Amino acid sequence: MLSVNLTRSSLKNKQSVIMRGQKDMFSGIVETTGKVTKITMVNGCQEVTIAHSADFQDLIVGDSIAVNGVCLTITTFTHNTFTVTAVPETLRCTNLNHIQTNDSVNLERSIQMGGRLGGHLVQGHVDDIGTILEMSPDNSNALLAKIHVPERLMRYIVQKGYITLDGMSMTVVETSPIWFSVTIIPHTQHASIAQHYHIGSAINIEVDILSKYIEKLLGVTRHATTSLH
């Protein structure tokens, strides 16, 4: 017979481990920005060291963190820096391929079960890169940005729906066959790399994963219905 002795402390520790195991998604609410201090290419992979000023003392090796909306794994860290590795596929489809030393990047630690979800569920799996076509004042200190994306992604982008830009959860204002627009509020401009955006900026785009699931389920349903007939 197995005897188990669980103290309140051990239960808390076990819960912490379980919750860490679930920390593989994000909310699209940028916690802070970091500065790239070192970039090293190793066997086709890009090792990036990032300095930050936030209270990230809970980070451990193996944790997930979103860098410009890209889910990456922490390989080493100090009290004010951490290092992540971007593999060739990540470099091919994100703007991490273009970052340089001293560039700023958006940072968000992965969410924990039971925590608040301020934006929407973000995987950190970037679909493609978008390009800013226009930026203009939106009758206030806010900015209206028009962003071009590959046409194949536009079916997942709807007016008033969610979109993730460089890890930031945004609401779509308007759409066309090849572009969409968002409003960047003053707080977002101040607290993220959006303050550096300009016409031509390359932005990581992640569409709402729910739209992809719905599309696939509808396709399966249609195929099953056709097969029955």
C-alpha cells in the first residue's frame, strides 16, 4: 500500500508545476519591451539575448515567452537578461530575421491557468509578416494603421475581430481583400514597439486560431455530408 503525505506547501508546489506546464499560450497584452543585446547564429539558428527591466524573476529555463508575438523557449537567463533560440522556420516567417542589436522587442510571459485574460488567446505561432501601408491620426492621439497581408490570410480577418500584431491583441477596424486596419491607442504606442512603427514596417501577424478550427470543421462536415449522398 502506497502512503502519500501531502503538506499544504507541497500541494502548492505541485500546483505551481502543473500550472507551469499549462503556460504555453499568451493573451496579447504586452508586459514590457526589451532590448536586443546580442545576436549569434549557431548552425542556422539565431540565439538572441534580450535585456529587460520588468520583474521577471519567476522565469526558469524551459519557460515560454513571446518575443514580438513569437513563442520562444528560454535557454539561459540572468536577473535582467534571457536568451532564446529562433530556428530556421521561425526566421523564415517572422520579423525576427530582421532584428538587430539594440532593437526593441515586445515581451509577454505565457499566461497561467486561473489568471486574467486581458486580450484573447494567442498561441505565439506567427502566420506571416504584414507591412504597414499607411499611418494617420484617428481624430485624437490614436493612430489608424493600414496593414497589407498575404491574401490567403484575409479570410481569417473580420471587422471587429481579433488580430495579433507583434504579440499585441488588436481589434480589426476595417478590411479589404488585401489589407486591414487597426487603431493603436496612446497607451499601446507608449508601452510597446508600436511607438517605432512607420510606413514599411514589417509586423508579425497571427490570426485568431478559432477561425482556422471553424474552417476545418466546416470542411470536414461538408465532406461527410457529401459522402453520405
